[in-house]
Amino acid sequence: MSTVLEVRNMNIAFPTKSGERVIVKDGAFEVKSGEFVLILGENGAGKSSIFKSLVREDSSKGFDNRDLYFKGEKIDSQEKLDRFRKSIGYARQEDDPDRFFSRKVWPYVKDYAMMSSYFSSASETEREMERVYNELHCEKYADGDFKNRQLKRCSGGEKRMATILSALSRTKSDLFILDEPINNLDAYHARLLNNYLIKLREGQNAPGILVITHCQMFQKVDRVYKLSKGQLVEIKDYTPKSCFGECNSCGLYLEEN
């Protein structure tokens, strides 16, 4: 398996009234193609700071530095960063700000998916969106009319699913990065998301998957890092929890309506 994401020398810190708060010191991790990798940490540990450092979407008032490599190429310019963002599917923890909430779900998802560098046409994009929409049973939202739902009228779980759907609709991506993806999701859709991610690793040209989370509901992961007190450490004793129901031997949650 080839390495799709490699991070070295990650250092993130923020000033506070009582002094500097170190989020990560000299952190390093990697994700290979076909791997499902977790970064675990308690609420408030600073996990989302790692996500923001990776995609460089939010300016920071603190210190944030890392060496980032995507498929062997160092991302060290704005041009390369823009290309990196278009080559992956990613979902931040915070669902999109209010300026997007007057839009409907389907056009919003399509606009994000269309930014992918891998789709050749709008029809191909929409075909892949439809496939992911069906696999995640999004028709169960909004009385079957989720596509036409205005984002400002969506519940917390519906907004979260719109964000996740936007990321996963970039189906040809080499890498998916999801920050706290099950926040606000009901148990049914959390199980479906776990199952979808596990199946995503199957077959040739499988992408790498990085999930940043506080929850150990994800099954059959390949590597786990834990963020605690500024240290990002690989752990070998990860034990997934079955608080969302029973799983089969493949790590797939059993179907429950």
C-alpha cells in the first residue's frame, strides 16, 4: 500500500491568559491507501486543530506548523494546497456557516462535489452523489424530501449528514478526512456511516480514510493515534465499542430500522 498522507513535525499551540497551550508537539502520523485510521481524543483535546492544520481552511491566532505530504509530494505552496483540497473529500466538525443555510441540500452538496478534480462532468458528479445518498439512506430525512430541504430548516443531524454527504460524494478521491463525523447523527445513520467507510476500503484503488473523533464506535480500523496533553501517540490496544448495536465479523453493524 502506498502512503497517501504523511504528516511530520506537527506543532500547534495557542496563547492563553495563563500561558501557551500546546495542542500537539512534534506530532507525526500517516495514512496509506486502503487504510482506515483514527485520531482519538477527549472533547477539548484539540483534535479539530489537527484537522484545520491539515486543510488550512481557518486562520489561526496561535502557532501552527507541519510538514504535509500528499502521495509523496510536499504541500508547501498555495497552489499545491489548492490542488490537495480538490483531490480529497473532507468534512469539518462545524457544519457550514449561516451564509449557506438559505440554500437547499442537493445544490449545496453538488457544488462541493463538483470542486473535485476527478469528475469530468456534472452528470458524473450527480450520479455519484445519488449513489452515496442511497447507500447512506438519506431518504429517511425530511420525510423523504431531504434533497429539497433548506439547510436553515435542517435539524442538527440533517446538517451533519449534508456535510458528510458533500465530502463522501467526491467518490474518486484518494483520501477522506472526516472530523467528528457522527456528531448529531442518530444511531441508525451512525451505523450506516461506519459500514460505508469499511466497504470503501475494498477493491483496487481504495482511498485512505482518516477519522478524527472522540468516539470508539468505528470498527475494523487499521491504526489508531491518541491525542492527549500535547502528545499524539499511536496506540496498540484500541477496543471498539458496540454502543450503536451488534456487529458481524467484518465489523459491519447489523441493519436496524
